[in-house]
Amino acid sequence: MAQHKITNSYALQQLVDISIKLSSESDSSKLLDEILQIVMSIANCDAGSIYSITPEKHLKFETVINRTLDIYLGGGSAKTLEFSDIPLFIDGSPNKNAMVAHSANSGEVINIPDVYAAIPFDVSAARKMDEATGYRTQSMLVIPLKDHTGDIIGVIQLINALEDGQTVEFSNDVETLVRSFASLGAISLTNTALVQEMEQLFSAFARTIAKAIDEKSPHTGGHCRRVPALTLMLAEEIHKERRGPLADFTMTDADRHEIDIAGWLHDCGKIATPDHIIEKSKKLQTIFDRIEFVNAKFEIVAKDIEIAYQSKIINALQKGNTIEVQQLKTSMDRELKQLKLDRSFIQKVNVGGEYLSDQDIESIDQVSKSYQLAIEGVVTSVLNVNEVENLKIRRGTLTDAEKEIMKNHMVITMDILETLPFPKHLQNVTEYALGHHETMDGKGYPRGLTKEQMSVPARLMALADIFEALSAADRPYKSAKPVSECLKIMGSLVENNHLDSDIFAIFVESRVYEKYIREFASTDQLDPFDIYELPGYQPIE
């Protein structure tokens, strides 16, 4: 379109078109590309570039277009730009040599009929490019992009306005129109940046909460970081799988972001869980590990045994009964040896790494009844009632009461997440995050949902949470399990209708666990196993 034929109706239609295009684009690079394409169309020019301003105060090429030379780089072209950034300052002073830098620094519009005569600007780069390509850079219009505060956020550079196929200067009407549309583009760009900044802020906030929870205990530190990573890895494998019941599951980038946020917030309720419970790495641990107190009591019992026998031995010696002396020494050694064995047994039980049998439970009771000591004149068992209760925990380190407190973190998580006014694209975060302690049979918590009531992301987060716990090396009450053992345990949970069988099959067949182990655990855990011998595994069809 010739420059002198711009009409109000045309400008109005372009305004409508640009508003629609810019409001629907959320990617900053594509948005800058779109702005350049639109203003080039309005100005009817042959070439143009658009720049963003970096934190280092440089102008970065975002898109470069030259129709005569058939050049389209950056933006939506899928071709990368290799031009160097243009500094806004040289030796601390504003760069006045480059027109785009001067426009960015001053906020001025630059409209030049002939670049080669553009004194005092340095146009050697344009001349050099022209000589190499046979092109002639002539008219140029440089317009700064200003945000709502008046700060410069970018620059548009248009080259060679056309009229009837000939290069002409950019008219005042075109300049005014381009400035108007550039302002509209800057507003869209600013809005997009603000949305992105809010997204980044919320993501950082979610990660900060997770980090704070991980920092509460060195023994579970990293859990809140590893679960979202494994959750996304597994979600990607399900997304790629085109067989089986989950073949229709797909994700957009927005879906991935939503799942990621849910992963980071899945245990946010633990921020209110007492530290001594999260930190309870041994059965006798409260604020400190009471095994040291128990050890001290065993030491007192040992001394009491020695004192009692020494008194008897002295009496026997005074009577000259050497046989009785030897018998007493033998009995004392036997009792002290048994005491040492019982003490070692209690120390081992305190770790909580193995399941306690009925015989183990009886042995704990027997130890408690076998030894007594006097503390400040009060005779008491070497193990008090609370110590016995904790030592008799069959699996792990938490009593039933402590487990209820720990489980309550999901209620707190639910309260926190249901209170947050999530935007539309994060509406599923709460459902996803709350799913990691639910079971397929509806016997999980906090809401007792069945498989049919849960989304795929919620179900896969439950699997990710369990694999992370089984394979983790930072639990003091257990060693890191090899992958084969992790999968056997998870397969048993599938058979018991705790974990989703379809997701488990993809987890196994995709070997996503290998990627996770290599990044977050030890490759020593990658032991060989027969996939078809795993309980609960059914091949995907």
C-alpha cells in the first residue's frame, strides 16, 4: 500500500486486528515478532528489526526481516539470530553512535530519509552489510517502545519505506500511526511481562515453601524438590504413550506448569507439622534421641550388677570360699553379657529400619521387665512405659498418635491450597497435590477418593511420592533401596489397589526411573531385574 493512501478506516481496521493478535499471544518473543510484522505492514516498508532490552543494558535482536533479501530470523522463524547485542552505554556514557541505542537512551523517535547521510550516527555496519549483499539501506524509522511507566523496554527499527515499488522516506502520517501501534504493542508486551513475572513470583514462592520444608529435616531434605521432578518426568512419559487406557492423556505447556506447581506444593502443610515429628529419625527421638538416656540407664544397671556381685564376692573371699568366688564371677559375667546383648538389641530396634516380629515385641517387654534401677530412691524399669511404646513400633519410627499428626499435614495442605485464589490455569493444583496420599481403593487420605474420582496427574503424583521415598538415600532408618526392590514393593501396592496399575506399567516400561535415579540418586541402585516377574505389572496393550 502506498504511503499517502493511509485512511482512517484502514487505521481503525488495523487497530482492531492488532488488538486481537496481540491480546492472544503470551510468548514474549513471538509477541515482539508480531509487533514488528504488524508495524512493517502498516508502514509498508521492506525491512525491519525489533529489539528488547536485557538486564545488562544491551539491545538484543529479537527479530530481523528483510523481504528483498528473503531474510527472516528470530521470532517465529525457527532460525536463530547470531548478531551481537548493542550496548546502551560505552564506558559509562550513553551510546550515541548507534541510532537504536540513542533512541532507547533518549526516548526519541528518529526518522531519517537517507541513512548514509545520518550524521552524527555511525552507519558503517549498514554500509558494510549493503556492500556484502548489494542492498541499499536508505530511509529509516526508529521508534522506542515504552511501558506504562515510561521506561523503554525495546526498540523498533524500520527500513526503506515503499511507494509504488520505490524507496521513499517515512511520512509524518506513517510515523504517527506506527508510534500509535508501537505504543499498543508495548502495552501488550508489558502486560505479558507482568503476567510472566507474576508466574515466576508464584513459582518461586512455591519452591521457597518446599525448600523451607526440606530444611526442617536433613533426613527428608530434598523430598519436596525431587517429587515434582519425578512427577513431571512420569507425566511426560504418559503424554508420549499412545497405547493403553491412558492413550488420550496429553499436556500443554500450561498443563505442565500446573503439574509442576502442584508438585512443589504437595507437602506444604508440613510447614505446620512439629519439627520433632518430621525430624524423628529414631523411635526414641523427641527433641533429642533418648537412646542416650536409655544407654545411661543400662550403664547404671551394669554398675548395680557389678556392685551387688562385688559385695558377694568380698564376703566369699572373707570366708575363704574360692569356689563360690569363681561361681559369682561367672554369674556376674553372664548377666553383664546378657545385659550387653539386650542393650544392643534395644539400640538396633531404636533405628526403625526393619519390621518388628511378634518375637521382637515380646523381647522388648522382657527387657523392660528384666532390669530395674533406683533413681533418686525410686525403683523403676530400665525402660519406662513411653519408651516401650515407641520401641514397639513395628515399622518406621512414628507411633500411631504421631502418624495421625503427620497425616494431618494433608489436612493442613488442603486448607492452605483451598484458601488460595488460584487463577483459571492453575485451578487443578489443589486436586493434583492432594492426590499423593490417596489410594485407588478409596482408603487413602485426606479425602478417601477412588481411582475414578482422581485425575491422571493426581494418581501419578502418588506413585512418584512413593518411589522417591523408597529410593531416597537420606532416610536414617533405612538404606536406599535398589530399583528392583522399589518396583517390587510398588507392584505389591498395585496388587493391593493402592497405586494405579496403568501408570505403574508406563513407569516400568518407559524406564523413567533410570532417568530419575541418574539425576537424583545413585546409579548403584540400577540393578537388573525381570520386568515380567514384578507383581502388579501388566504389559501395555
